Amino acid sequence: MPALFYLLLIIIGCFALLRAVTLFIKATSKIAHHFHISVYTISFLLVSVATSLPETVVGITSAIDKNPILSFGNAVGSNIALLTIIIAIPVLIAYPITTRSVVESRDIYYVVFFSFLPIALLTDRYLGRFDGFILLSTYIIYIMAVIKRSTGFERLKESIEKINIWKEIAVFLFSLLLVLGASEIIVKSAEGLSVAAGWNLGFIGLTLIAVGTSMPEIAYTVVNLKYHHNQEILGNIVGSVVANSTLVLGVTVLIHPIDLRIDPTAFGLQSIGIFIIAMLIFLKFVRSKRTIDKPEAVFLLALYIVFLIIEYRLQIM
């Protein structure tokens, strides 16, 4: 099969993923309004998990196919996109984003910790099942802490029976089937593209799949731009970075470990380096004036373009 055919299948799969996760986002928005839960908490907790569902399912599918490097590249590439281009889009199109909520809640510091945790575990170039257990455990502990501090949690427990549970279950099952089917198409097409174009799976995961599975975050950002809901935008981005670094990688390596020692060329350390730079710059911008303005957004966008150029040049060498 020609490489263009597999590329087309990846694009179709990504759009199907976007449709499925959009259903999740709509449901969580209704929950937020119904239970009067903090918009930042609902974005961080529920929407970030929903929009990270593509990365999670792609990770599971690639691990089952014994190609976990695709998931690793996807997680790192998605995080780079989240911290650069996806945060830059709303600022450049509309207005600066206030970062007060993420600073005052101290979530930004937790995000830095969770982002560097898998990197620390990867110092031996191997992520095993015990590492996956650590990543998943830290994610669960943090989610419990977020729920506990939410002022709307008690209201949620009291009002849970008011939800049309059967409708929610039907939407969930339909969306889940759509996500599973689309993810299978993406993973199989990525494997085919790797052979047809001569690209390694790490590169495909870092670029094409990362952008594709980040489409829900992009869609959520654009929707919230319309209503000037910058807290939701920032909460979703921060929560998605945490989910990618812990939930996605944790689930993946529990199924199949990631061993970079077997093929050192499968995934370049320069990608991890760029992610670290992106995280540190994002942290500085968030803390400096407690806003991210247009000049800073231009810098973040430029950083992402540099990342793509470096990855492409290394791939064709």
C-alpha cells in the first residue's frame, strides 16, 4: 500500500476520534453546569481525562500490538503540542490567558513533577511494569486530591441520582466503541506508514499521531475561545499534560514495557530535551505576570515549529 493511503487513513481515524471525544466533552460540560462544580476543576479532572482518551486508547492498542514506542512518541509529542501550539492558538487568535487559577492552586508545580517523573524513570532507557504501576498510582493519588479539594464534590455526591444515567451510559458506550475503532485504524495505519515511508514509529507518534490525538484539546480550546472561558482552556491543558505523563504511559507499559535499549534510533533524546525546554518556558510564562500574552504565544509557536523541523531533518538523515 502507498504511504499516502495510510496517511489518509490516519487522518480519517483522527477525525473519528475527535467526534467521539466531543460527545464526552459535551457531557462533562452539562455535569459542570448542573452540579455547579468549579469550572477549573471540571476542566482539569473530567474534560482533561476525556480529551486524553485518544492517547490512552492508542497507547493500549499499540502496546497490545507490541509497538509501545508509538504510544511513547505520542505522549511526548502531545505534551509538546499542549505546552506550545495549543496554548498559543487562543492567545494569538483572541486574548491573553490569565494563569492565576493554576498558580494559586499550585497545580503548575504538580504538573512539572508529574511531567518529569516518567523521564526520571527512563534514565535507564527502560519503562517496565513496575514503572507503570508508579505512574498510575501517582495519577490516582493526585486525582483523589483534586476531587477532595473541590468545593463542588459534596454537591456532586448529593445530586448524582438526578442524572439520566441510562442516556449517559448509552452515550458512553457509543463513544467508547467509536474511540476503539478509530484508534485501531490509527495504530494499524501508522504501522503501515512506517513500512511504506521508511519512517520509524517514534517519529510518527511524535508528529502525526500526536497532532491527531490532540485534536480534542484543540477543539475544546476553540469552543471556549468563543465564550472567553480561559480557565477551562488552561485547566484542560494542564490536566491533559498530567494524564499523558502518567495515565497514558502507565497503562501502556503495564501492557508492554518500553525498551529504548533495543533500538536506540527508535526515539531520539532530543525530543525529551525539547519537551523539558517547553515545560520550563511554559512554567516561566505562567509564573511571570500570571498571564500568557501574544509575544509569549509567538515564542511558544516558534518553539513548536523548531521541534517539527528538527524531528523531520533527523528522520530524513
